[in-house]
Amino acid sequence: MSWDWSFVVSILPDLLQGFRLTLLVTLLGAALAAVLGLGFALMRRSRHAWLARGTGFMLDAIRGTPLLVQLYFIFYVLPDIGIRLPALAAGVIGLGLHYATYAAEVYRGGIENVPRGQWEAARATNLTMRQTWVHVILPQAVPPMIPALANYLVAMFKETPLLSAITVLELMNQAKIVANTSYRYIEPMTLVGVIFLAVSLVSVVILRWLEARFGRRFRT
């Protein structure tokens, strides 16, 4: 089967629509992972042993199971107990929850890297716990985390094709629909690969810049 440029032009709008949804899911999932990850990290640092250990067990359980299984559980199993989610919401929650477990470790490492003297100085100046976190700890902890968090963002983007298993019309699913309808696979699947490769190459450049910009501060 030869390459057909006219067919490529005709299917490009559908693929671009799927690509836009892929980016949307990635950004929403990343935002959810960032928020949940910070919450999980703080829970792991709790003075209550039952909370810290329970959170650690939960994070290990999520990291220890494949993302695809988690997506199936959220979309196909939860309805059996009365929790029904749209495919897009299930995909965002699945990606966000899965990567929040990795973000939590990044947050925890960044927070623990802040010198203990900073905590003591904040306490000596009578800062509240909220002021300590907002004005002292997080401004020092977050910059070194940025390269690692950005790396997980790229990894999340590359795992979005798994969402086709729960009927999310992202890039891969759109390509599958086009291929199954036209019985032509070479053009849609090649275009999907090219799009993911292009985004990945751009992401590598950005990641290297982030590592050069913030990694140096982490080492010092």
C-alpha cells in the first residue's frame, strides 16, 4: 500500500482534533497530579504514624499496578458501585492519580532538601506554619523539583494513547477510528508517531534547559 498525500490531508483535521484533546488531558492530568502529589507528600510527612504509613502503602499500591489497569478500574469497575464518570473525566483522574504518586516523591525529596535551619529560622521569627510553607520552604523546595516534574509531564503525554482503551477520543483513538473506517493504517499511524516524536523532541530541549537552569541551583 503506497503513501497517499491526499488521504493525509483529508484525515489531518480529525487527528489534530485528537491531538488537541491529548494536550487538554495531559494538562488537566498534570494539574491534578501536582495538587494531589503535594497533598500526598505532606501526608507522608505527617506526625501521625498511621497516616504516614497508610499514605505510603497507598502510593506503593498505585505505583505497583499498571496505569491501564487503573483506567479500566475507574471507567468500567466503579460504575458497578454507582460511580459513573465520563470517559474524559476518568482519563484525567486516572492519569492525575497515577502520576501524583511519583510527584509526591519529588515533592518529598525537595522539601527534605531544604536545610533544617530554615525551619528553625522561621520558627524563631514567629512565622505561622502557613507563612513558613508559603514564604520560606516552598520557594526553596520547588525550583529543584521542576526538571523532575517536567519529565513526568512528558511521560504522561506519551501515555495518553492508553486512554483509547476507555473510549477517550484522543490522538491515538482518532487514528484508530480513521484506520478502521478506511482500512488504511500506514498514514494515520505514521502521523501519530510523527506528532508524538515532534513533541518529545521539543520536550527534550525544554527539559535540558530546565535542568541547566534549576539543576545547578539544586547542586549548590
